Amino acid sequence: MSRNKKDQLKRKSFDAYQARAFTVRWSVRFMLLIFTVITLYPLFWNIMSSFKSTEEILTSLTALPQGFAWDNYVRAFVAANMGGYLLNSVILVTLSLALLLILTVPCAYAIARYKFFGSKAIELLFAVCLFINTVYIYIPLFSLMHRLNMTDNLVALAVVYATISVPFAAFLLAGYMRGISPSFEEAAKIDGCNNWQTLLKVVVPMAKPGIITIAMLNGIGFWNEYILALVALRSPENRTLPVGLANLFEVQRRATDFGALYAGLMIVLVPTLIVYFFGQRYLTKGIAMGGVKE
């Protein structure tokens, strides 16, 4: 076979490969586009409905709003006390995350760096706890909270939230800390740092993406948690946003004020979107590095 024919065959093979790659690439993009539209349409529909009057919603669910009915948000925020529920959720999530990080960071560092009798058993126990669905322990957990007079208390509920989230957070953060070179800690100890100073001044700044990741994942979980907040917080003034939103749904469904209902949904949804928008790069990096093993 002549050299020209060989070159022609190689060129045809390369052209066929490029055509297949082009087809696959654009097929994947088309599927991702469809998935994006399916995912974002309910959000767009909810935003659109939150600015409609009840008459507009009942007339057409898909039509654009004729104007911006800001009074929907006023009724949801003030009349339905969503503002108070929002404050309770902020307090609860802040306390839960603060306690979770205080417990998790030293625990994850000990698992990642120190080898002692029982360290592998502790890490295995944390891994086993990942497969325990917290829904299955809500009844004994509530019974324990009731005996300890921890019900109807935001601080007590924050302690419970943080405690049940420690295994997942410590396991993920320990994997991230294993990816940090021990040479930085050795240099800090040569400079005279003790274990706590090494952790706080060297490891924590370098593990910031992992810490932000566990804070975001657990914070969103705390923000949206409903079942335990429903049974543990009895007083209306202590309700969190998910519980208050469910109550608003029942009230507005009978009053047919759907505009305020959709506005309430947006009040719950917007904070999580803001947190994810500003923290997505840390979230991606933290989850990727969290799988690192020695």
C-alpha cells in the first residue's frame, strides 16, 4: 500500500473519530441542557408565582405576572410571622454549626494524624454511623430529650443537630486533612508550636475548603430539617422556617392566599441559594479532597 493511501486512511479514521466525538459531546450538552431546564423551571415558576395575586394564580398557573405583588412577601413575612421563624432558623443554624465545628475539627485532626489504641475502631464507628438514618432514631431521641427537659429549646435542639452530624463531618474532614502534607505541621512544631497551635494556626487555614464544605452541607441540612423541629419545638414563637412554612401552607390553603404561600417558599429557598452561590467552589474542592486516603 502506497504512502498516500495510508495517509488518506489515517485522515479518514481521524475524521470519523472527530465526528463521533462531536456527536457525543453535543449529545451530552443537549442532555445537560434538558436536565437544567427541568431543574430550574420549578424555581422559575415559584419565583413567578410569588409575585402574582391569588386571582392570577387561579386563572393561569403558567402565565407571567401582570405586576409585582410585593404585598405577598409582606403578608408572609409579617402576618404569617415568617420573620420570626426566619430569626429562629438563623439562630438555630448558627449555634448548630458553631458547636459542630468545635467538635469536628479536633476530632477529624486526631483521626487523620494520630495513631493510638482504638483509633481505627473509632474511625470505623464513625463510618458505620454514616449508614444510620436519623429518621429511625427520632422516637428514642425525642424521648431522651423529653426526659432531659431539652424540648422546646433552640439551644438544646442545636446541641442535638450538631451531635448527630459529627460522624459525617469528621469522616469527611479527616479525609481532607490527610491530603495536607505533614511537613507543614513538622515545621510548625520545630518553630515551637504545640499541638493546639499547630491545629489552629497551620491545619485549619489549609483545611478551610473542607471546613467550609462541611459547614455548607450541614448548614443546609439544619436549615431544611423539619421532623425533629416539629416534634421538639412546641411553642409557636420557637418554630423554625420549615415548620412555620408548613403551618403557613395549612392556613393559606384554607384562606386561598396562594401568593403569600409562594412568597413564603421563596423566603425559605433564597438563603440556601445565596450560600451555595458564594460557596460552590469550596464545596466542589472540599468534596473532591475529602475522598483522599493514605
